[in-house]
Amino acid sequence: MYDSGEDAPFTATQTILSELIKMAGGENIFSDIEKNWATVTWEEVVNRNPEVIVIMDYGNITVEQKKQVLFSKSALADVDAIKNKRIAVMPLDHTFEGVRMPLAIETLAKAFYPEKFE
């Protein structure tokens, strides 16, 4: 889950977002960090090699700007999600506990298992 950050990525760790990822059949690569949110390093992202990167869509930085950060980092070139262009976009309002949570799970499941939704 990529929230923001050019110098160092800011990510969700022990939040409802990790639970949504699990419900959709995925695994948050940073769920072992014992904080709700954490700033990690690009090297940690490379070492954990996510298959899919989920971008949070909110705030002053657009999804396209966040994608540009990810795809412009030469250190990420060998990360599976970057190589295979597997980026999911999660609208902020889908992550609040309530009636939109099934939409979040669907968005994630489609990103994790696109072949099952063809």
C-alpha cells in the first residue's frame, strides 16, 4: 500500500487496509511493522518485492504523480509490480469502515487476481 513519499515511501501497516488486503486474498508486505503507518525505505520495497502495489487515491498528490514516482525510481525496476505494471488504485472513501468496504475488497481482488474477473 503506497500512500506517498518520494524520498521514502509512506505505507499502511497495521490498519484496516491490511485486513482488506487479506480479505481480498493478498498479503501486505509491511504488515509485520508494529505501527499503523510507517515510512520505509525503497530498499525494503525491493527486498520484499511486491507483486502488486496499491496506491491510495487522495490528497494533493494525484495518482498519476504517485505512479510517476514509482516508475521513475531506477531501484524499483526489478520489482515485480513495476516490471509487470500491476498497480491498483484505492479511493480513500473505500477504505473507511462502512458500506463501501466491499468495493475496496473488490478493487483489491481484481488487482490481485485479474484472470478471475475476465
